[in-house]
Amino acid sequence: MAHAAPASVLVEAERIAEALVFASAGPVSESFIAERLPRGVEVAPIMDNLQRAYAGRGVNLLKIENAWAFRTASDLSFVIRTDENEVRKLSRAALEVLAIIAYHQPVTRAEIEEIRGVQTSKGTLDVLMEAGWVRFRGRRRTPGRPVTLGTTRDFLDHFGLEELRDLPGLEELKGAGLLSGRIPPNFAVPLPGGDDDLAEDEDPITQMDLEELGLLTPGGQADD
């Protein structure tokens, strides 16, 4: 029978986990934290206790997929304005494309255009990828093998979501400015997926695919 760790060990484990997350610029995975906790201490209860401890403070401990990060409390977001300008730089088209990708992923460029009813420029997708919110997921097993698109962990982090299932409804999206007042007539908000696993009709992206898409030069070097 496993014995519970002494209280002093649990306190030290919380201090270690807190320091690891605080010192990191980005979300810290649970596996990274677990490797550095005292032997026999489980990471989940430690992080849950820390999350409760920070619940009423100016910064909160948030879970983002299987990682943790400290972020400004949502009710104090009006004080922190650095991220607002980043969102405002996105065009209306980019915001609509981002919302469609978030809710319909995995989705191809042609499917995005079908939903919006207009063509999507490469520049719009480039902006979303440069922001770190959209990525290539795989290739659809259909004629032409179109590339599928999905969101990233940075997307979840930026919008304060633990997972895709936490995405808001249509009216909340409109209120947050993520969709314009002129919603495409056939736009719907389906229940988003909850993981990054490839769908049954998707193949993984290969190095050859990356070269074809211009993300890598022949030989495997990143294209600057």
C-alpha cells in the first residue's frame, strides 16, 4: 500500500512547482513538473492545490491542455493592455478565419472559403500563423490531399482557454469581437474537438510536405 507523503514534502513540492511555472515564459508541461518533484509525489494534486491558492489573487494559475501557466486574473484584464493591440491588428477577415479554424478544425482552406462564402488570401493565413495561433495539422485523404489547419496551444493560452471544449458560443464570440456583425449565413458553431490527434481522414505532415509548402528548404533547413 502506498503511503501519503509527509506534509513537509508536499509543501516543498508545491514550492518547486510554483517556482517552475513562475520562472517559465510559456506554459510548463505536467511531465516537466513531475520529473522535478520529490519521488512519490503526484503532480495533479499539487497543481490543483496551487490553482486553488491563486484563485482569488491578481494572477491565476491556469491549466492549458496538459500544461500550466500564471496569467493575469480575467477581471483585471482591463489593466493589462499589451495584448489588446495585438488582437486589434488582425483584420475582420483574419478574425473570422481564426474562429472558423478554432471551431471546425481540422479544416482545409477550401472548407473555410465555403463557410465564409469568399476566398481566403494566403496573407490572412500567414498573419494567423505568424501570431502562433494556427498551424498545419496534416493532409486530408481526399483528391489533391489538401492541408488541414488547426489551432495551437498559444491560441488557447492567449484566450485563456484550458482546452478547445472551453470555446465560447456564437454570441460570446461576437461580443468579444472574434466574429463581425455580418456572420456568413451558413456559419455554425459545432462542438469543437478536444485533442490534437489526427482525424481518421488525415495523414501526418511529412518533411516533403513542409518543403512543398515552403516551410522547409530542400534538405530539411528552415526557410527564413
